[in-house]
Amino acid sequence: MELKQLQHFVAVAQERHFTRAAQRVHIVQSALSASVRSLEDELGARLFVRSTRQVRLTSAGAALYDKALAVLHAAREAREVVAEVQGLRRGSLAVGSVPSLPAFLDLPALLARFRERHPEVDIRLGQGSAGALLEQVRDGRLDLAFLPLSEPPGDLQTRVIVCEELVLACAPEHALAGRDGVRLGELTGECFVDFEPGWGTRKLVDKVFAAAGVERRIAFEVSDLGTVLDLVVRGLGVALVPEPVAGARLPALGMARLAAPSICWELVAAHDARVGAGGAAGNPAVGALLDLLD
């Protein structure tokens, strides 16, 4: 049973005339008659009593009429709901982020701009580690996540928002403070403050040191950037952090630049690979939020 068959049936039932009904639904009368006969064959019952003077519903047709109206009404509502979501007049957007984004992305301001443009779209925001956020994007619990990434996942689409050089943060009185061209090998004996595995820059830094064959001693593992910097300022260790983060704490914090090649820390927006930048598929709210980043 197709919606068009029900539309044709209702038109005939209301017009009580095949010619007028055909004109109403903009098809030829023979096609309308064939559509109604096909519906009758499928249901195994006559729906109309036809005569030269009038067309009226049979008892089976009368029973179908109310149900057909309900189905067509539900179909119209379904189309309207989809149109509203596609037009961002309703819907939802679930966003995730790692902590400590303010130095790179003012997420509250971004979401506020989105809310101003699309006030009927519900927004949810949650935080977590990069690995946890990626899994939530994959299984559909999140539509979009902002997170640092050293290797792009093949099953998700990512857009680089920020690319910053990592520098060595240290206490102002540290011997390396103010230096340029510090080699990783010079940090062998240093005590490091770093994020817990899976958080912040940890995976990237581990990868760089492993590739260089340099061991490092991690004495403090924390999950937020503020604590990392506080421990470094107190002289309890050194840390590799994005340059804007260290620069914002000067002169309370010392800073040294590493030797080339520089280590690039990237902050990306990750979402389902089926969702294009314009929101052509999936949740159109994702495309609208990404457009605001431009």
C-alpha cells in the first residue's frame, strides 16, 4: 500500500466523482482508476460502489477512509518534522570537548552564537578524554567533538582548528628558561609534569620522545591544564605545552623553545565522516556549527 494510493482513494471519497478527483490530484482519470483498483486488489475488497450517476463508499471503504486520513496526516507531519530539522527550526546537537580549551577556542561563545542563530535546536555539552570523545562520536552519542589529535582516525572526518608549536614550560629560574633550540636529549634528566594517558598532549609527547629514542621521567600525572602549569610554576617539574598556554603565564612561568623540527599540536573538530562541512548528510546542525568556525 502506497501513500499515493491512499491520496487517490481519499480524493475520490471526498469528490464522489472520478473525473473531479483526477483533476484534484493532477493525473488522468484512467491512472486514478487504475490506482484505486490496485488498492482494492491489495485489500481484497471493493472500496466504492460505482454507477453512472455517483460514486459512494462501500462499508469497507468507509472503514478505510478514517484510517487513510490519519495515515496521510501522519505522513504530512513526518515531512514537516524532517523539513524543520533540515532547516534547523528544531533538532538537537550533542557536542563534546576536552577540558582546558579557552586558550585555543572560546567554546561557550561559539555555542552562544549558534544558539542566537538557531534558538530551537537543543544543545548538549559534555567533556572527556580525547579517546572517550572519539568513541562517543563513533557510536552516535556525540555529533561533534573538539579534541587534540596526533593521528586522524580513518572512520571520522576532522577539521583542524588550531595548530600550535609545543614549547617547554618551566619555572622562571630553571636553567633552560629563555633558551632556543633545546634538544629532546637534554631533557633526559628532567622531571616531567604531564597529563594522564589519553588526556591533553600526552599521546603526542609520548610519541615524539619514543620516536627520538629519549626516555623521560614523569613524576606528576594530572587531567587538567591548570594543575600542570601550577606544578611547573612551583618548580616541581617541566612540561611541554602549546606556546599560547605558556605565553599567557609569562613572566610567572619560564619558557624554552625546542630545536627544529617543531612539535605541532593540533586541535580538531571530529564528526561522522558522512557529514559534510555544509551538513549535507547526518545532522545538519553539525555543518551549521562548523560554518561558524570560519
